Amino acid sequence: MPKVHPFIPLAKALRKHQTDAEKLLWMMLRNRQLNHAKFKRQYAIGNYIVDFICIEKKLVIEIDGGQHIEQQPYDEVRTTHLNKQGFHVLRFWNNEVLLMVEAVLEQIRKHL
């Protein structure tokens, strides 16, 4: 029987309870709508679950809410770990996605 990653149930739960910003960005990323890149959401990498990932381009996108102000040291360690795995991490605040989605998409395009 194949071994299931321990974070899979949590990732599934996170997909069901997305923030408004995550929902909006997912609508723009899904089905290869942005530069024909394949994105997945709430994807487990090692001990972390990332909001969005394009594996072929080694790009991780994180959408941060207010709680991330207090967990900045954790986020820095996490980003460093992902960078060491070869991923480039883009971070956006919820309000950036909700109020300036086209600017956010342009930044993502630049990294694709």
C-alpha cells in the first residue's frame, strides 16, 4: 500500500476553506490560464503546505493575511527551505490580491 504524505488531509481541508484572496487568485491560475503554466493549490512540500505551486517552473506563490506579520521568522525559515529546494517564492498580501489582482498576475508572469 503506498505511503500517503501526512499533510494530505490538511491540504484538502485548506482547499475547502480558502480565503477570498486565494479563491480569486485560484480562478486566475487554474486550468493553465496564466502563461499555460500548470498550478496546484495547497500542495505539500516536505513539512510545509504552500498556497500555490507551479512545479515545472519551480514557482511557489504564498498569499499572506494579517497573521503573517507575527509569524515572519517562521515564514523566512520556510522560504529559505523552499529556496534550497530550488523554488522561487513570491509572497503577496491578501489586500494586494483583492485590490490589485492584475499587478499581482503581472509579477507572477515575470517569474514564469
